[in-house]
Amino acid sequence: MLKDHIINSIRENKINHKLDFSLKTKTETFTNDLFYTLFDSNISIKDNIEHLARSFSEITSLSCKHKDFNCKKVWKKFLICLPEILKQLNFDAESIYQNDPASNSVEEVYLAYPGFFAIAVYRLSHEFNKQKMPLIPRLMSEYAHRLTGIDIHPGASIGTPFFIDHGTGIVIGETTIIKNNVKLYQGVTLGALQVSKDMKNIKRHPTVYNDVTIYAGATILGGETEIGENCTIGGNVWLTESVPENSIVYHKAETKLKLKKGEKEKKSKE
């Protein structure tokens, strides 16, 4: 009786949105297959494009419930954009290799750098997001987030090349605009000053212009906040207002020595 009561209680309280969680795992597989199609030399592009088309049809049948949403048209537009996305990603990878002294080859970037994987999934999911594809872009970006610790909303606008080093803890909000040749290090947040549902269609996140470097732990908030060209934002800086071009912003730490008990008494007598 207790078991039946528990089952009935769960059934009554289970929100019936007709969720099919296979969509999540199938989208993750699709994302991996898409990445390998672009970068794995052992994979036949022609064969895998056909395989991806079938996978895309399968996941869209689960995610696209709107009759007026033409999934075949979305896939066609995505394929047309794919060569340009690959060019951008190759540019991103080369930038990472050239700017990271710890990188030994561009092949290492493709195979081992979580920042590159996160950028790749962002650029792919962003194209679907532009076409207002339901669910799939967010599932793709959250998959990359889970694997890398880097959270890039597919709605963000990011130029080329884009450099992420280490990357863990980076957050880039939906309405963020990042121009060309920007470098981010771990723990950077490009976020909103406040969170409210009525701000959905308002620019809530910062704009970062060309040739900006933002070091570890910096937090930059607000839709009106702009970081001008050629700025350097130091580690652990907290910004809620704009910075003019060619600026250096840094956090100044204060160091105080801990005195032992005997030294404290001597100091007080002096």
C-alpha cells in the first residue's frame, strides 16, 4: 500500500509537459558528431553530413512542436553557413596556439583545449539560435558547459578570433557582444546587473570591443557597460560602468603582515 501511495503521489505531482529526455542525449551525440565531422581527418564528410541530417531530423521531431517551424529549411541554411563557421573556428584555434605559450601545436588546441571546444559548440549552436530553433541551441551549449565549465549562451554575439585560456568558470550572458581578437581567462563573468523576467528582450550584458584582454576572475556587468578597444582588464576587477579605449584597469591588493603575540605587545609599547 505504501508503495502504491508513493507512486500515485509522484504521478499526481509530476508536471506533465510530455518531456522526452532522449532529446538531451541525442542532441549531445549530434553535437559530438558535428564537431568530429569538422575536425577528425578519419571521418568522411559526405557520409557524416548525411548521417547528421538524419540525426537532426530526429531531434527536431522531438523539439519542434510548432507546425509553422520548417526544420528542413533550418538545416539547409545551417549547412550553407557551415564552411564559414569552420573558417572562423580555424582562425580561433590558430589564435589560441599563437597566444598561449603552453601550446605546442595547433593540433593540441583542437584535441585538448576545453576553451576551443566551448567556442566551437558556441559557434555551431549560435547559428541555430539565430534561426530561433527551439531547445537545441541551449542543449548544445549546456553540453559544452558540463564538459568544460565554460558557459556561453548561444544568443551571445562573438567575433573572430576569440581566445579562451583555461576557461573554467567563464560565464558569457545571452546579450553579450564581443568584437574581434578578444582574450578571456578563467573565471571571467560577462553578466547582468540584475535579473528580472521583464528584461528578457533588453540588452542586459556588456559589450567588449576589439583587442581587449580580460584576466582571471574579472566581473563585468550591465547592458550599458562597454569596454573600449585595446583595453586590459586585470584579474578580480569588478566593473559596472564603461571603460574608455586604451585603458588598463586593475585591482590593487593590500598586504598586511600578521604579527606574533610578542611583536604586537612590543608594537603597542612603541
